[in-house]
Amino acid sequence: MTILQTFRLANAANAAALRRSSTLNSSLFTPLTSALPLHTLTTQITRGYRGAAGEGRASSPKGIDDALRNKSLQADKEIRERHFALPPATADSDAVSIRRKRLIYRSKQRGWLEVDVLLGTWAHQNVASLDATQLDEFETLVNEETIDIYNLLTLRTNIPAHLDNDTIRGIQKWCEGHPMGKASIEKYGDMKKEAGLT
């Protein structure tokens, strides 16, 4: 007995048992093998998208040449390296150094891409130079909900009283000039030209 014959026999037995034991109308129930021709069963097993399985070949969108693709891949690599890199160790005590690294990590891993980029980039560039009071103020911001941080950074809401300090206002000012913050379309275009992305 082949596998397909075993499958058909088991399917027919299951269908008969279901008809006997349930209130399902038997005229509405059709076994899978009698409803579908044999070639349909085999084509349903075939995968369409193969992901990173290494099968098939990659294809690029039409109109994109190799130079532009290589330039974008290089830019992507540099952005990812900057995003995941931790700043060099400072002369701080171990506890302060660990706290700084933890704040940078928490700033980059919020779960929202926009907040990860805005807050994570600012933290990467500035946390190493913050004093103890500024670290406390920044940690208070990092402890807020991600949606509240996003609204605060993009100037959608006013600064609440418990976060109203120079550190948070500085972060807002920095985000205002960032392409993902409240920058204008013209300023974003200028930044793309300066970075060589056009």
C-alpha cells in the first residue's frame, strides 16, 4: 500500500466517523481526496517563497544598477555598525560605565524603529559625556513608555513636569534637526546630498 493510498483510506475513515458522530450534514462533507484531483494535492505541498534557504536566485528590481546597489549596501552596513556599536570605555568606575552602556542599549532597543533611531543615535553620541545628574534625567526619560517618548521627541506633546529639564530639551532640539524628527523635507534633501545618498 502506497502512502497516497494510506492517506486516502485514513481520510475516508475519518470522514465516515465524523458523519456518524456529529450533527454535520453528510451531504456538505466531502473527503479531501475526492474533492481534489491527485495533481492538486502535490502542488499544494510546494513552497512559493523560499526565504533565506539558499534556493532560487536573488533578483533586483529593474532599473537599479550595480553601482547604486553597492552604494546602498555599503551605507546600510555603516548605519548598522554605528547603531550596534557601543562607545569606547571611559575612565569612569565600572558601575558608571555599565550604567552608560545599559542606557545606550535601552535607547536603541525600544521596539519602535523611529524611537530606536532617534533616541538610540542621540544616546550613542552623547551619553558618554553626561554627568551624573544628566544621566539621572536621561534615565527618567528612558523609563517612560515608548509611545510617550516618541511623542515627546517629535514635539507632538509638551514636556511633562517630571521630565522638564535641560537634558530632555536638548534631546528634543537634536531630534528637531534629525531627518526622522521634525525636520522639513528640504532639510532632509540637503542632508541626503551632504551624505552622498542622492
